[in-house]
Amino acid sequence: MSAAEAACLHAVQGFVRALAKEVGRRGATANALVLQEGAASMESLAGALRFFGSDRSAYVSGQVLSWRKDVVPRLDVERAPVALVTGAAGGIGAATARRLALDGMRVLCVDMPAARQPLEVLAREIGGSLLAADLTAPGAVDELADAVRRLQGVDVLVHNAGITRDRTLARMSAAEWESVMAVNLAAILAIDARLDEAGLLNAGAREVCLSSISGIAGNAGQTNYSASKAALIGYVGARAATLDGSGGTINAVAPGFIETAMTRRMPWMVREAGRRLNSLKQGGTPADVAEAIAFLASPGAHPLTGQVLRVCGQSLLGA
């Protein structure tokens, strides 16, 4: 690419982001796909156009993604795909489990033992299975691998489980730092390493890590959380090459202000600021994030890997 071509490409990206801010006040969105050479066939782009051209992407705006030439993944079409969702008992995790089940997947719902009751309700609702386990506890990753083995491997792996322990760095205890890193990062690395070692990620598997706008822009009082979510972005970029050999992909989803039980506990003024600090001037829903995850898990999204899809209404933080 020549210097002039690079300048034009970045000009288009700036144009799309500015346009998204202009039309956002009317609830409209604008996004861009940067096509690699040979990646412009209608067959390749159909899935992306269905997502970005519908209300499934209603809270995705101002995003620029690289769309590579598609390579047809090796898939086992003789059985229903298996999805594993951590942190599945509520919020984004439960919405994601329901959405993937609608796509015909058998969903393994994973969450803490304390969340067993809502986990059981969800698993019955969607016809899935469950594992109640603390993924940071000794032996838990092996227990998860055994559950995946009984399902003949996993095709869609959604790392959604995460916690916050908010405090300014000067006041943060070592336990508050370490607990967030253990759940939000170390558990994900351990799960992936165990599944890789056991050969339990099926050919063409899709992996999605839940990052956050806090991992892109940072957030005062969340140095531990922001560091863990930023780490996932780096992890996704590096792991993409590893999965490419088996036809797999990995991407991150970075939600902005999402209306959940956790955000409902925030002070009213903080909630209102979260809703308004984006181009659409509103909060998102767990379903918005679930739709983005379902898109990345779909066969039509195979050209996307190693990238970050922000579900934030074009948050003005980190924009």
C-alpha cells in the first residue's frame, strides 16, 4: 500500500466515525468494513450485511473492521454445534446463551456454584446443560474440560465471566487486584490452554472474549479491571494466528454502558452519564451484546479474527 493509499484509507475511517456521530442523534448508525483483496464477493459479505444492515447491530456504530478473504472452515455438519458460555447465569451471559440456542446450538452454561439456581432455570429453558464451578478454583478447569469432552468438543467458546473490585490504585488491596486478574484473565488463559492441550476446540471453532470500553479508554477507580480487559485485546490479537491453522477465529467484544442489574445499582447521575456519553445517547442492552457475539460465532463472520467489535453506541470514551 502506498503512502497516498494509506492516507485515503484512514480518511475513510475518519469520515465513517464522524458520520456516525452526526446520524447517531437520530438513532442511525454507520460502520465500515475494510476489504482485503479478493474479499468482496456477495457470498462472503452476506453475513456481515445482514448484521450491520439490521437492528441486530443497533448499538454498534462508528466501527471499522478488517474483512479478510474468506477461507471456508472445516465444519462437522452432522451434529448441532456446541457453545460454552461462562458467566451464564444472568445479564450478558444469559442473553448470549439464549441467543446461541436460537441458532440451534447446544449450550453449556457455566457459572459460580452460588448461581446454580438461575443457571438451572436457564439450562432448562434453552435445553442446554450446566456446570456450576468457580473457574479459579483448583481442578475447575479440568472439570470444565471433562464436561466439554462429554459434548464432543466445543464449537463456540464465549469467555464472558468477569468481576469488578473498584477502588483507586492507592487504596486498592492486593486481594482486590489479584481476584480481578484471576477471573478476568488468568481463568481464560487456563481454559484455553487446557482445551488446546486436550484437542477439545473443534475445527473452525469461534472464540469470543468479553473485553470492555474500560479496557480501551481506561476508567478511574478500575485499574485492575481496565488492565484485565485491555489484556484480553492483546490476547485476542496474538491468539488469532494460533487458531487460524484449524480454521478457527477469535475476537473480542467491548461493551459500553449496558443496562444490567449491576448498572442499576449505580447512582442515578452516573447512570445518566453512561447513557449519554455516546453518539446514540442511550444505554445498550444485554441482547445488543448477545447479537454481536452471535454474529461473530456465525459461519458468515469467518473473515473476522483478531479484532475488537465495540458494542457501545459509539462511546465518546476512547473514541
